[in-house]
Amino acid sequence: MRFTETEINAKIAPRSVRWPAAETNPVWSALHRVVAVAKEQVIAADKFISERETDPDLSDSARIRKIGEDAKLYIDLLIVNDLPELQSATAAVERFFDNIAKGTFAKERKPGPYTSDDALAAEIRAHVASQKGKTGQTDAPYQFAFKHRSDPRVFEAITGAPAFLSGLTDEQMTTFAGSAAEALWPDEIQAKRELKKALAEAGQAVKAAERMIFERSNGCLLKTGSGYQVKQIGSGAPTKNSFRPNPMRDPAVAEERRRVANS
């Protein structure tokens, strides 16, 4: 049975329908292209395999070989050396992340009331590190920094130097930086989150297409530790009777077979 459009859309990146349109920017266009190519490969493989199944001129062994070769060809186009469209989408997302980082920090860097930003940053770090909490409290510097995380001057001062200069541990520095970025640049952080998720879904779309084509081979393709290989007749490969019913078989031939079987 051939795949339906509904089945393909349900199995290959179903959440992509909720993505921003491809026209939004080149990054989303690249991600949509990955999903489209994955679906195109499944549709093409399904078409050619169906033609092999319904070709009356093929012997059993030739049919098995042709179906296996068709399935392997389209799987290889998806996974060998990685799908070019997926590579392009990955590069586009990474460039977008870099541009967000550069643009975000550049637009927030403003001269302070001091003659040197470095002098202000050093004073901020020293002030954070000098914080004292209640008796037994060891994270007073972190708590103070977290409270002022929405101040870009505090963010740059603390993240622009080793954590210990502000009295923080490396783990506290990581948590502070993430929380501060969320507070300072919510739109950019949300964009990064959405793109990271979409890129993962695009990669899963390629894997889903691979699985669908393998299943569509109807046992004519063998999955091994190193990839795929076409099953050979006589090695447990399916016989003609194991193929899906062929609606294009000559009715006269079918009738003759029934007659011989009942005689």
C-alpha cells in the first residue's frame, strides 16, 4: 500500500506546520526546505517501489533487487554525507545565533559615567564579590548579581571576566548569564529557543523519512551495522507472494492460476 499525503505529513515533522512561514527569513526558509526534501524523497521512493511491485515483466529476484536498490538509493540521498539541505539549515541557524549575540551585546554596550568601561566593570565585580549574607550564607554575591541581572552594565562586568573575580562559582556564573540574557533580550532568546527546537525537528524529519523508506522496501532492504544492503534471493528475501496485492495483474492470468490450483 502506498503512503498517503496525510500519513507522510503526520510522520515527517508534523510540528513544522506551526513554524513561522518560510518567507519570514532565510533561516526559516532553509528549515522548511529540509522538511520538504525529506517528504519529496519518501514520495519518490514510494512511487518507484510501487512501479517495481506492479511491473509484470520482472522476475521475483529482479523485483526484490530493484525494490531494494530503489529504497537504498533514496535512503543514501538522505543520510550519506548528511543531507545538503540539513547542512545548509544548520549553518544558517548558527549564523543567526552569532548575529544575535553580536547585535545584542553591541547595542547594549554604552559608556558609563566613568572614563573607562573597564574601570566601571572592575568596580562592579569588586562590589558584587564583597557582598556578605547572613551567617552561614555563602552565595550572597550570586544573590546580589541575580537581583541586578537586568542591568546590562552588571551583566557585562560579571560575564566579561572569570567568575571568581565576582565571587561566583562557574556554575553560578552559567546560571546568572542565562537568567540575565532572558531578562535583557527576551525576543532574541525566544528566537534562539524556537530555532534550536526547529533544527532538531528538521533532523528528526530526515530520520523519519529514512525509516519510512526502509519500511516501504517490504523486506527487500536489510539494515546492517554499517548501513543498508539489498537482500539477495535465497537469503531469506521475500517471495512474490509476500508482496502487497497487485491491482494491475492481468485478471485472465489470475483466473488461470485458480483453475490450475482447483484441478
